[in-house]
Amino acid sequence: MTEAAQYSVIEVLPDGRRIEIRALSPSDRGEFAEAVGRSSAESLRRRFFAPRHSFTEREIAFFVDVDFVDHVALVAVTEQGGRPVIVGAGRYIVVGPEQAEVAFTVADQCQGQGVGGALMRHVTAIAREAGIKELIAEVLPENTPMLAVFKKSGLRMTTKKERGVVHVTLHLI
Ligand SMILES: CC(C)(COP(=O)(O)OP(=O)(O)OC[C@H]1O[C@@H](n2cnc3c(N)ncnc32)[C@H](O)[C@@H]1OP(=O)(O)O)[C@@H](O)C(=O)NCCC(=O)NCCS
């Protein structure tokens, strides 16, 4: 078990609310599937570049059964009505030597409140600790919030637009 698999920190959002950023656990599977079901069509299109409404068991297993080495996933958890609720997820998948692809999703009603930025900081910290030198992402050009999170990360960023997709590279060194 790697250290990343035990990851847990408390973050304070700009509005003062506290969220926990922690490692995704296999027991989050049910809530993960529910969160996908609650996502707006637009959020799912921005994340998966195609209309999605549900995922197969196999796809859910891919997202949830992560090894915290080649595939690291964190969730953002807030308290709603006295119980913890997952409001966002950020992950990286190693795709080459010292290179990993990142992706983020924040629940629609929680977007624009700093959750994505918080997930980005912690995903980056784990990647850096693991020796990753470059984070890459494919983003739709109109996805201003995702591009803003990357710009605000403070990492050196290069972009290339190709066939309607922005290829982002963030340099960790
Ligand atoms: C992209 C996403 C993960 C960002 O998460 P978030 O929690 O909304 O992001 P944050 O609140 O941390 O930061 C958003 C930043 O984007 C900017 N932003 C947000 N909405 C914006 C808009 N409509 N226009 C311009 N900038 C915007 C703000 O500058 C904000 O920074 P701030 O801290 O100065 O306010 C989230 O919006 C999401 O889940 N979108 C749908 C799925 C998706 O697109 N995933 C990415 C696939 S590559």
C-alpha cells in the first residue's frame, strides 16, 4: 500500500467551508456511481467529450479500483445534512515515463467554489512526490474553468490546440 492510498487532508475553501481531500476508497463505489448519475449532461460532456448518462460496471471498476501507483484518485468530501458527501474527484493515470494524464470532476452545484483548485493542488503534490515530471490533459476549448484551474496552479503550462481539443502540458520541474 502506497502513502497516497492513505492520503487525507483538510482544506478550507475561499468561503470558509472545510472539505476533506482524501484517497478514493473501494467503498466509495456506490456513491461514485450515484454522483455520475447526478451530473449534468454538460459536465459529463466536458469530462468525457461525449454525452454520457451512465457507466458499465467495468467502467466504474476502472474509475474506482485504483492502485495509487499508476492510477491515483482523490475525492473531495463535504458534510451535507450531517453526512459526508463526495463533491469532486481528481485523478492521474501514468501514461509514459514520468508523465501522467490528469482529469477532474466537481459536482455541478459545487463548481466555481475552489474545489477543483484544491484537488489540483493535492493531485500535483502526489504526482511530484512520485517523480512525475509532466501532467497532461485534453480539454475542450470552451472549458474555461478547467483551463483556469490549470493556469492558477502556478505550474509552467504549454498548450496546443488540435482538432477542437486543447492539449495541455503542465511542467512539474
Ligand atoms: C473543471 C472543473 C473540474 C473545475 O472545478 P471547480 O471546482 O469548478 O474549479 P474552481 O472553483 O477551483 O476554480 C475555477 C476557476 O475557474 C474560473 N472560472 C470558473 N467558472 C468560470 C467561467 N464560467 N468563466 C471563466 N472562468 C471561470 C475561476 O477563475 C475559478 O477561479 P477562482 O478561484 O479565481 O474563482 C469543474 O468545473 C467541472 O467538474 N467541470 C465539468 C467536468 C470537466 O470539465 N472536467 C474537466 C475535463 S478535462
